[in-house]
Amino acid sequence: MSTQVAQDRFAGTWNFAEVHSSAEFSVKYLVASFRGLFNELDAKFEDGKLSGSVKVDSVSVKDENLIGHLLAPDFFDAEAHPVITFESDSLEIDGDTAVIAGKLTVKGKTNPIHATGEVAGPTAGAMGETRLGFSFETKIDRTAYGLDWNADLPAGGKALSNDVKLTVELEFIKG
């Protein structure tokens, strides 16, 4: 289904349902993946165009001692760059498969990204409302956004991978 058909299928304004949405990341640290999420996110979906943001200071990880490090200039630099944003350029739908392209801005640096995933709906909810869901996943190089911290390992190599997996689940209710 082309972008134009996707725009027709999803015409109008859809209200963001934050309680059913999430923005998460994972990155390989030494031998396993380090995972985190952002508790405060917002999104807008109107006439087939998707945009969204997360508040950097809402980052959550299993080790609270790391939050200060993530908010510092070594990583997200929350004081200077309090928000991460995404703006779509295109959305292609084929059945329940979705491919989105757009621009991701982290720490003041904007780069194009492509993500693949699924679309669910539109479907009628329990209260008669019309709901729509998206799930997307992509990998980015964190150093392209100025997230450069790393540590050398005694046997060579680095502690933290440059590749970061981003996973976003979004739900909307027809306005």
C-alpha cells in the first residue's frame, strides 16, 4: 500500500494514548544487552504523518545509579537537550506491515532513520472508539548523535556497542 493510500486509510486526527505506548532502547554492554525506556512520551498522528518526542529526564533503567550518567553530557546531556524528537517523511503500509522513514534528533543532531514494524487496526475498542496501533523497531549508531562515551576493555575492544536498538509501541484513538 503506498503512502497515499496509507494517508487515506488513516485520514484525520488521531489522539495519542500514552498509557498504551512505550519508547525503549537496548545496547550491548560487555556480554549482554543494557535496556532502558522513557516514561514520558508524546506522539501525533495526523493524515498519515507521525511525529513524536520523549523527555530525556524521564529515562528509566534498572540501576538508578546510572540515571545521572545517562543524563550527563557523556550521554543524553538532558540539561542542554531535554527532548528527543522524531518526524516522519513517509509511512508505507502493506497489510499489517509498516515501514516508516523520517528524521530522529538526539542531543541536537538530526539523522535520517528507517524503521520496520506492524500496524494494528483501525479497530473498534470496547467503548465504541476507533483505535490504531503501531510498533516499530530500528537500529541506530549512537555515535552519530554525539553519544560517545565508552570504556576500553583490558583484552581490547570497547565495553559498549555503538549499535542501539530502538523499539516504539504507539496507540492512537480516532479524534
